[in-house]
Amino acid sequence: MMPPVNGLRAALAAILFLFPGFSPAAEELPATGELARRTAAFLGARAAAKISYHNQSSLADAELTSVRREFEASFPEGGEGAPAEIHLTLSENQSQYLLIEEVRKGEESRVWIAGWKRPAAAAASGFGLTLDKKLVWEQEEPILDLALWENSMLVLDPSGLALYERQGDAWRARQTVPLAPTKPWPRDMRGRLRRTGDRVQAFLPGMECHGTVGGKLSVECHASGEPWVLESGSRAILLAGFALERNYFDGRVVLQDGSRRTAAPFYSAAAGEDAGGTFWLLSQLDGQTGIFSANLEPVGTVSTWGSDMVGINAPCAGGSQVLATGRGDGNEPDAIQAFSIVNRAANALAAPLAFGGPVTALWPATASTALAVASDPTTGKYAAYLVTLACGH
């Protein structure tokens, strides 16, 4: 789980550059020099910097060579002052490659994004599917989960449950039920909403809420150590014990057949299906995603995903799919990518879907869509998106 950004006291700026003529086979990535110059102007001459790189794109890691050359020449080892932190991410969407830079110097931060058009051949030959996102809601307080139905929306955040109704193109607040925890919430807060018809259920660390959302929101909350219900598309359900003062599940689970198992602690779970039947994926605390049989026997690992994932059933994709975040440190721009699991190996189905800030929550929305929440470094707000895996277009 990537830690939320609880407001940025620093000033942040996002600048977009477009370079439609770039070919990914070129030796130099565009705008690298310009980003390096802007960074040097922000940090000052001869500034010390700690630089990290992350490739979330379909381009080879070698394409980062020019980025490393430019930045390491501009900020050599032995620079003056306390080192600033520079993180560069090479990402992409269906039409563009993206070079995302985040710079932190004390209390100040800057974010710059350089984008350039993907060649038609690369865009057409890579994937037959695409990930799309649609903004649903944004607010100052962290969004833990969100449920949509008809003209209603229920938002769960650390303060409470809020019910909204749609009026035209806008959402109007209708009712709020505050939460009163018996002890302070964990720093990296998580929460899960489940709605079945008019009934609603909310899981929080050490608390569970039950109620209805008919003509009005009627909810009762109480202290609870009961397991959370984790769904994966329309395939399977897992009951998982939550580590109350942490941000992960403690490994005590109940499978759909009622049997109890113990696994290593994990952040998120997703189910899939192949010729051998149902299997589970658990994103573990050591950074590995374990692949397990239906009885939770280990059968493989995935080492390239982040800590948040969700299983979906996209109608046009066939089989089962998993959406997974990238391997960021929780303070940088993130991405979500779609995969299938074949022969215990992850196969990318679509180009990564980029976000300007870290993804702080990823839950099922429907059997075929996911709800992703990301912090926006330019506004300090949290934004909730519906993410859909669609046929290529």
C-alpha cells in the first residue's frame, strides 16, 4: 500500500512538453536536457542530488541511458549542500511516452512531465487492449473507497461516510455519517466499502459499519476485529484478517469453501482462473507477489508489481485479468497496468496507465472495473477514478 500524501506544504508545479516527432529508437529521449536545466535552475548551481530512475514503459531500460547521462552530468557526486531528491519515471499511455520528474528539496517540491507522441507503429503493434480512466470525485481528505450506483455515490474517508446525489453534471452532498474510532487511525489509513442492493458494509482498522442506503443513509459502526471481505472480479471471495495498527492483512484468511489458511502478511489480493482452476495472487510485504493455488499452496511469484492490485473480468479480454500498480516508493508518480497470468507468469495486456501522483487505493468497483485513488501533487487533493480495460481503440 502506498502511503498517502497528507497535503503538500510545498509549492508544486506541473509542466507538459509535447514532442510529436520523436521515435523511441532514437538515442536521445526528448526534453531530457530541458528537464535537467529546469532542475538545476530550481536547485541552484553545483547542488548535490540523489537521483533514482524507474522504467514503467514498454521501452527497453537502455532508453534511460541519455536521461542518466544528462542528470548525472548536471548533478555530479560531491555537490554542495544537503542532497535534493530527484526521481525520474519513464512511462506511457496509449498515445504518448512520458518522462515524469519529481524533485524534492527540503519543504519544496516540483513535478515536471515531458510527453511525446508514440509512433503509430509502436502504438498499434504493442497491445490490443487499452486502460482508460474516468475521474469520478476529488476532495482534500484521503478517499479510502467509493461506491457508485444509479444517481448516487457513497464516499468513505477517515472522517466518515458521505452520501451524494447527482444533479445534472454535479454531485450534491445529501448526508454524512461521522466515524468515531476508539483509538487514533493508523498513519497509512485503509478502508473498504461493499454495497449489495440497499445494504452497505464498511471495513476499517478495528471498526466495522453496517447499514442501508435507501431513502437515506442509516449506518451503525462498532469496534471489530472481524476479517475484511476481499472480492476479486466476479470470481472469488477471500476473508482476510487486518493488522489493526498497520496497513496490511496479517495472513489469516478464510477461503470460499470455508477452510482456514495462514499465509505471509500481504497488502492486497486478486484471484484468477486458468486450466488448473482458480488461483490467488497476494502482494506480500517483501515486494514479491506470490501466486497460490486455490488451497493457497505457493506455485510462483511476480517480482515487478507494486503493492496494490485487483482482479477484474473485462468482457472483451477473455479469461481473467489483474490490474497492478508499479513499484514506486509511495511519493512519486505511479501507474496501473493490466496483466493476464499464463503458465504462472504475468503477461502485459495494455500499456501502463499513468497517474501524476502515487496510487493510494485500488479496489474492485464492479466485476469489470476498478476504483483507483491517486493523490494529485499539483493540487494536494485526492482523486478517485474508474479504471476500465477496453478493446483497443
